[in-house]
Amino acid sequence: MRSGKHQPTDDDSFVFYRDSARLSDFSTGVHRGTLNAQKLLKNDGTIVTQIVNTVRVPDPGNRETDQTFDGGGTKALSINSFLSANAIRSTHSLDGIDWCSSNNSTVCAVRTINAPVLVTSMQGHYFIRDGEMIFENAVSHDKGFVVIEGATHGLGPCTACSAVTGVSYSNATKNLFDLAASWANARF
């Protein structure tokens, strides 16, 4: 490609479609939680250790968004930007990933960071297992991983989750920031 002998040439435009809808949008059984017992910061401020599963509510509405050009379902990049930060080598999309084949991989990056690290995942969202993988791959001797009960990716309480589970997650934001402050104050 770089020599101009193949199409597309060196850094042509690269458009890809169907970027936003994920199987996990339709089913809470996909990437549902941790593989191992981990810390869960409960709404009442206590911490328990258990397998932590998501409380998120499936959102099949992303299917419609994914079918639009400008609503998030399409990305227009260059070949280099796609390959460097949006593509990753994989033999299986869930567990056969070559984490260091992209410069945009936290799982790869934490393998070289020695500073203390606190990884948190939000139970009312998708990335619980991702947080666990970041924690597992971190080489820091001082590291922690905590899932915040009922918190969303935006760090607030998941009201849709509460409606389904019947559990209040009203302290999600406070608990997250109290945890971060306590953790940081003990180290710095």
C-alpha cells in the first residue's frame, strides 16, 4: 500500500459501517461480569467479594442508531488511523485478542505501568470484565479493582437498572468518589 502498488494507496480514506451496536446491547449474558470473585462496593458503602454480574438493562435501540450514517453507526477515518487506534488483531472477538496489536489498548499499556493503579468498573454498564482484565494485566505491585454497584458509565446511578432489580443505587457516585479519595489519600 505504501508503495502505491495496491488499492487503496498509502493513507486513503477508510469508511466502516455498523460501529455501535454490540451483541451485549441485546443480551446481558454477553460479557456479563467478572470471571473471578472481585470487590463490589455496595450502595450502603460496604464491600463484598463475589462474582460480579452486570445489572444493566439491554438496549436494542442501538440497532437503529447503528444503521445511520451520522448517528454513530459509521466512522470515516484514514487507513492509518483505523489500523493504529481502531483495529486490533484477534482470533476470537471475546477472548482471542492480541492486546498489543493496537496503540489504543489499555490492557497492553498497563503491562508497562508500575505506579499504583485503581481500576473501577460500573455495574450498570458493559465494561466489568474489561476492568477485570486491566486489573489482571497491570504489573503494578499496588493495584486494586472495585466494581461500583449500580453505577453507569457516566458514573451516576442506573435508574433503569433500579427499576428492574428493585435495588436503589442512589449512592453510586458518592461511593465511587469516596473510594477514589480514600485510595489516593492512602498513597499520595
